[in-house]
Amino acid sequence: MASPSSRTPDSLAAVAGVAATVLGAGLGELTAALIAPSASPFAVIGGGMIDIAPSWAKDLAISLFGTNDKAALLVGIAVLLLAVAAVAGIVERRRPPWGRVILAALGAVGAVVSLTRADADLLSPVPSLVAGAAAAIAGAMLIARLRRPAAGPADAGLTRRTVLVLSGVAVVAGALAAVGSAAMSGGARAVSAVRAALRLPPPSTTTPVPATAELGVDGLAPVITPSADFYRIDTALVVPQVDPSTWSLRIHGLVDQEVVLRWDDLVALPQREVAATLVCVSNAVGGELIGTARWLGVPIRDLLARAAPTADADMVLSRSIDGFTASTPLEALTDERDALLAIGMNGEPLPLAHGFPVRMVVPGLYGYVSATKWVTELEVTQYAVAEGYWTSRGWSARGPVKLASRIDVPRAGARVTAGPTTIAGVAWQTHVGVSGVEVQIDDGAWQPATLATAISSDTWVQWSLSWDATPGTHTVRCRATSATGELQTPNRAAPAPDGATGWDELTLSVA
Ligand SMILES: Nc1nc2c(c(=O)[nH]1)N[C@H]1C(S)=C(S)[C@@H](COP(=O)(O)O)O[C@H]1N2
Ligand SMILES: [Mo]
């Protein structure tokens, strides 16, 4: 066990560097909570990293961490930051003032990145500058003590003990500041409260969910996904807080008549309730980045009709409050389909993480080119002129959903006993529809599964098959046929650039 006095000056300097950085980071977060909630240094750096990450990195993050990708990113940034802080501490002891220069420079990087964010203003750099300055000053003061020549071994021990105690104080102060900033993120609670008090208008038309849409198989994805279980994918490290009373949508660009719509205008319009499946282009074969909800909203085509797009327009670039953009074919927003400007999900206002107060939902297209959350702008434009967030990062400009099917039951690795066994799953090609699903066991014949009643061609459909399981190891595969007669391809393709393909497959051992 190392006593404080036995630690090397370098390791103490590293501890001091880390402590100073924790203090600075905490004060930076606190400053953000006080004056610039969207400019939290962590959120700014994380958001900047998400925006510059190449598409393979997004895919890798999602495949490694699923929808915990954001938490993983923040932990990664924190670990990296503390490693740099430890090095800065050592540098400050050996070559002052370069350690404090490193710490101040970290803050300066945050300040520069903060100015590149979509919602940046003049206060945005302040939290990062405070964090860098506080870390540099605290680091310099702590490490200056270590550099003083000691009058003897007892004096050296005392100095080290003092530095350790002060470092502890800095860490606690930094942690308290961070906790305080979390408690003060009043914006989030305020908008949550507005949402909780909100009453949505009743739908004037509803697509019924037939009782026979649900097969009731244990372990099978329910035909309507509870909102709390609905996958979440977006680039927003901090969920945008948009108050309906300040929300507006501007429709502009290649239009005869610019339109501005406010919340009260939107809720006064007749609302449609439509079940639709939303799927992420990053969903791997067998993946879970898909869900179905009852969406309440207004057809986008009616709003676009007011703006009257000009004849040369072929795309709508929707923009979120946080700068995310999606390129949707104008046709998909003006044809007969239920492309909605949605305010409700499963009978409630949209959850904050799913786009409160207003998002888009467009059957037939992957989310990245259609499902803009916290939407504030529709720019009518052309594919030749503009591109969406993910297109500029290597994904396809257009993203029609591909035909797919998934095995949910039995679960991979489940214990199956010989005898009658249910195999079940879901299949989809949104806005096209599914006409059949077949299952193959080992290299046997493809057997037609029983399909549930599809709610509509805009939703996935459940399927099941009973199988008399025999002992041994078996491979189970499924494939769908679309309503237009297309057979799902066995060719495996990765999600990038326009969606995964291939048959879902499960290996089972039957006892
Ligand atoms: N503002 C905003 N909207 C967005 C995104 C985003 O990053 N920012 N991601 C899109 C993607 S890639 C998908 S798959 C869907 C996911 O919607 P959900 O989180 O409600 O499931 O939202 C879309 N809308
Ligand atoms: Mo997505």
C-alpha cells in the first residue's frame, strides 16, 4: 500500500492534473446549465465528434453499443480527457507552463467546436472557456506546490499530502458542480411538464388495428411497439427541448408561397391516426432498430399544397432544430401515402426523445431520409442542389425500405425441447407490404408460415409456424415475399450505404 509520501512526484502530478480537470469540467457544465444549456462542453465535443464521424464509425458504434451508443461516446470522451489531463499534470511539473497550456487548449478546442453547432450563439464558447481556464489555473496551483524544493523528507511528505487533499477537494467540488448542473437543467423539466399537461386533439380518422394483427406469441415483437420500448436513433447527444408555444415550421425554397405554421395552427387541423413502421437504415439483418407506432398528425401533402412547390422541385430537405437534415423525395410527401407531420405517438404527445413536439413519419422510407424529429423547416429543393445529413457522410440520397424478415422466437440461445415448437417473427417492406413468409429448417423445403392480419402495407406483419422439433442442432431461416411478388434476397449486404439485405438465420440446439 503506497502512502502519500511514497508516491512519485510524477504520479502525484498526474493526480493533480486529473483533479484540476474534473474541477474544470464540473464548472464548465455548471456554467452551461446557467447561461447556455445547449453548450455543455461534453455535449458540444460529443456532438462535434458525431458529426465528423464517418458512416462506418456510426455503424460500428451502433453494432457494438446499440442504442447505448451515446452513453458509450460520453464515457469514451471522459476516459480520453482524463488520460490527457494526467499527462498534462506530469508535463506541468516537468516543463511548466506547458501542462496548463494543454488544459487551457482543451477548453479552447471545446469553445471553437461550440461555435460550429447548429444552435450556436455568442454565449456558446463560454462554458468551454471557463472549463479550460479553471482546469489550467487549478492545475498550475496544485502542481506549483510539488515543484517547491522540500526542506527535508518530512516537508516533502507534507507537501504531497497537501496536494492529495487539495486534489480530493477539487474532485469533490467538480462533482458537486456537475451534479448541480444536472439538477439545474430546468429546460428539460419545463418542457416535460408542458408535454405532460398537453391534450392532443382527437383523430378525425383512424386506421384500426385489427385484433388478428397480434398473434399473441410469447417473445414475439408486439405489433404495436410500446413507446418506452421504441428504438431511438439520432445525432442529438442532449435531447432538444422544444416548447410547442415557441415552435414553428417554415416551408420555403422552391415554392410559390412561403408558409409558416405554428403549434396552434397545426393542432387546429384535422388529425389522422395511422399505424406505421419506422426502421433505421442501420438495422442489421435480425436487428432491433425497428418499431411500429400509432402516429397522430397532419398529412404533409396538405401543407406542401399550400406552399405550392414549383415544377422543378424534386426533394424536400427537412431540418431539425439541432441542424440534422433529411432529404425526402417530394413525391413521397405528395402522393397518396400517409406521410405525416406527427404530434402524437401511441395516443400521447411524442416523447421528447422521439421528436416532441413535431416530427415527420413517411411510410416506405428509412428514418434517415424521412423521419426528422424536432422538425422546424421544410426546404423544397432539388437533389442536384442539396443533400441531407447522412448523404454527405456517404449514405444514399434516397432510402426506400428494403424487404426484410426477422425471427423473434425462439430467441437465439434459448433452450428448446423436442416436440411441437413455435417459430415466429415479423416481416416488412413498408408501404409495399408483405404477401408471404417462408421458413426453412436445415436444408429442408421452404414451408409457408401463417401471416397475421397486416394493419396496412405501411406496417410490419407478424408470422408464425409450428414445427415438430427433433433433437440435435438445427438452422432456421426465414424469407419474405413482398406484395408485389419480390422474393427477399439471400445476398448479405451491410447497412451502408442504403440498408442491409440477407436472410435472418438462427442456430438452435434441441434437447
Ligand atoms: N432531428 C433528428 N431527427 C432524426 C434523426 C436525427 O439524428 N436527428 N435520425 C433519424 C434516423 S436515422 C432514424 S432511424 C429515426 C429514428 O427515430 P426514433 O428515434 O424515433 O426511432 O429518426 C430520424 N430523425
Ligand atoms: Mo436511422
